[in-house]
Amino acid sequence: MSTIFDTDGAIYMGSRRDPAGCSVGLFGVPYDGTTSFRPGTRFGPAAIREVSSGLETYCPQLDADLEEVAFADLGAVDIPFGAPEPVVAAVKQATEAVLDLGLKPLMLGGEHSISSGAVAAVAERHPDLVLVQLDAHADLRHEWLGAHHSHACAMRRCLEVLPSGKLLQIAIRSGTREEFVELRREQRLVAIEQMAEALKPLRGSPLYLTVDLDWFDPAVMPGTGTPEPGGFLWSHFAALVQELGHHKLVGADVVELSPQLDPTGVSNVLAAKVVRSLILLLGR
């Protein structure tokens, strides 16, 4: 494990370094090599950890407390500098290591290009895995600026490693005409009003949730590199969390926090609160 994870720095509140006896394993991936507008997501994992101690451990939506869950913060993945392909491979290896420990993985990004590595590892253990995406953007480009592993291609790369081909894209509000044609043709696009209804038939199926924080409105999440007006509030996320309490969540990630873009620090707190909800869901 020591060759995969760097354990220097802050730790998420209530977590352990020793994974023995735990059910959830957090790890960070401080990478922003393909950001297309404003960089800085490499600072996201550390910022989430640093502010987490300011939160309550209790979640009203789930009526659950972090003190009731044994979870480990394994540190940061030791990633190579530069191109995304070796980073995605390192993420897959790290996620496999977490799964080998008998833990459910929760990855803190970093930018969205890293998600395909984690999804690939989880899908190998759960071939019927369903991927649920919260995001402002469709992320279905085949390539962007010559890069096949750009964060603008995150869901395209995830679909390539998802045997079930099942992807729900919740309340996407930005993308190319071609992406929206595909979203509608494949019936992947789920309106915010139909979110719970669309998820209910999947109760019992293994789910992986990827949360791009730009899904939230810039009014509450300004600290992200590609803000998109018309987004969502904590109440919308809380409604999703309530439905996911009935589901089998087997892995998740939280990506695209750029803390330096929000001098108030509110974005970091919101991201840390999202992580708290996911730890509780994974630890059920």
C-alpha cells in the first residue's frame, strides 16, 4: 500500500489510516492535467480534508453518523506528472488495491478524467454495475483538443469500461448538439424532477456515483473550473441521497473542486459535506 498512497498531509475527519476493520476507503488523486478552462483541481482533495473537521458528523437526510462507520483515509495516489493515460492507470491500480482490502472506494479528485480508472476497477468486480453521473456537462466527447482522456471525455471513457453500458446522467445542462442527441436517443438524460423515479427500478443493482461538483449552481459552488449557470442546490442533492439510501452503492467519486477559485471557502465545505453523505451511503 505504501508504494501506491502518500499518507502525508491532512486526513478526512473521523477516518483512520489503518484500513483494518473498515468498510470504506477514501483516497485522493491531485491531478488537473487536462483541465480545459481554469486549472486548480489538484488542490481539491487536500482542501476537502482540511475543512472536514468543521462539519457535524451527523447527516439528517440519512439519520446516520460518521461515528457509526469505520472508514479509512488511505492518502493520495502517487501519480506521474504529465499525460492522463498513466494517471488513469494508476487510479485503476489504486482502486483495485482498495477493493482487495474489502473496502468500498471513495475517490476525491482532481478532475473528471480520473473517473474511468476507478469505474474500470469496480466494474471488473461488478459486471452489472450502473454508473450514475451528477454533472453540468455531458462529457461524451470522443476527444477534446487532441486528448482522448480529457475531462470533457470522462463519460465516453467510462462507457468503454462499463460492461452493462448502463449510465444515468442526471440533469445535464451543457454539451454539444451531438451529445444531447445521444443523451436523448439512449434515454440516459434524467430530469431533476424524475431523479428518484428513474433510480427506483435500480434498487438492488450495484451503483457507482460520480459527482462533478459543477452540477451544483455557481451560486453555491463557485470553486470549480468550468462553472455553468442553472445548476442545483443542496436540497436537490439531499433528495438524491434519500433515494440512494435504498440502493447498493459500491463506489463513488467527488471531482472538480478548485478551491483557489472560491476565497470564501464555502465550496470546500459543500464538497466535504457531499463526501460525508457518500461515506455514510457506502458504509451502510
